[in-house]
Amino acid sequence: MKFDLSGRGFQTKVKHEGDKTPAWQQMFKIPLLSKKEAEVSSDKVTFTVFDKEAPKDHEVCSGEITMVSMFADQDKEMIAPLMWKEKKVGEFHWRTSW
């Protein structure tokens, strides 16, 4: 899975045995604006899941969340849809702390 936040890219480790329901348990420390600035930011975090087993990496699904939603609740699991061709195919779960 790859993330993009205001032009800064992040990537999870490749999940070789994810099958149809991969799960990543990784933590990222991402330096951001102050919490107050992030709560009103219009910036979006985009995330994309790729299939690494194909001859060439190809996109499996993607989604996005706003900075405002990332900071809605500290230490609470948040959920955003993962989409492919306008159809929900999964969910992205995250927890924010500061």
C-alpha cells in the first residue's frame, strides 16, 4: 500500500501472503502541521493498494481521507472505503495519535 500526503510518499512493506484479505499492522510517524492547523486543512491523504505478484505492479484499489477526518478522534479506529471502478471493495482502518 502506498500513501501520499501533500506530495510526500510513504509505503508499507509488501504483503506476500495477503490473498484476497491482506492486512498491514504497520506504524508510520508522519510529521504534520500542528494539530490545530490539520483540523482545518483541506489536504487529503490518498492511498493505493497494488498487486505485486503480477508481471507489472497494478492498482487493485484506492481511497482517500481528509486531514480533518484523520484528526477527528485520537486513538479511535477510523474506517474509510477502498474503491475500484466506483465500487467499494474493502476498507482502510487507521488510528491517529499525537
